[in-house]
Amino acid sequence: MTGTTDLEGPHQTIDRYVKAFNDSDEDGLAKCFVEDGAILDGMAPFAYSGPSATREWHRHAMALAGHPGITEFHMALGTPTHNDIVADAAYFVAPATLSFKVKGQAITQTGATFTVALRRVEGRWLIALWAWAKGAGGGTDDALRK
């Protein structure tokens, strides 16, 4: 299983996951995740779990985005409100911003929250679960309604 090195902490794993998302790097996303991981997102079917969770979520998200012409996703995290480590478990919460383009027009979703639970597996910090709570307007759902 690939993932972070012993020198990296939970925050570095999250940074690598965000970079992989921003680069649309499906393999990079999967390398940050435990095999039995789970995702809770604001788009149906809302929950993804198991060995292919992150790949299924990414493919589904990109397929949904492609129909109305949503491109150039970019996630940015703010200062964490929780960044706790207890033994081989970590809990991370940060405000998040998601920007993207809809048919070339820039849109920014603010006020979202990215919550992550991580586990240390064989000396590596890996994401066990993440959840995205949408911000107030400006999200992909708003773009789909237009």
C-alpha cells in the first residue's frame, strides 16, 4: 500500500490529497486513502465506501461536472479548526473554498467545511473518511440549476 512516509503527518497527507484533487489525479487520490475508506459528499449518491471509494467518487464527480460544462476545479483549505492526533488516529477540520468554471465563467463556493479522519497504517497516515459540507451558494448544484 502506498501513502505518506513516516516523516509526514496527517496534515501533509491532506495536502497531498488536495493537490491530487486539484490536479485531477485519480491515482494520487487513491494513494492517500485506506482500502476500506469512505466519502460523504453533497452530491448524490452522497456516500462512497470500500477499496474503490475515492476512484468512484472522482469519476462520478467529473462525469456530473462534464454535462453542464463545469471545469477547472480547485479546492483550497483555510486554517484548521481541529487538527488533533490521538495515537494512530487523527481528526482534521478546515474551512474550504471550491472554485471552478461553468462554461468559462469563474464560480467560487465559499463557506464549505472539509472534515477528515485519518489512520496511521504501517507508519503512514492515510485518509479513512472525509466529508464535505457545502457552503452557502455558488456550488456546482447552483450551476446545474441554471
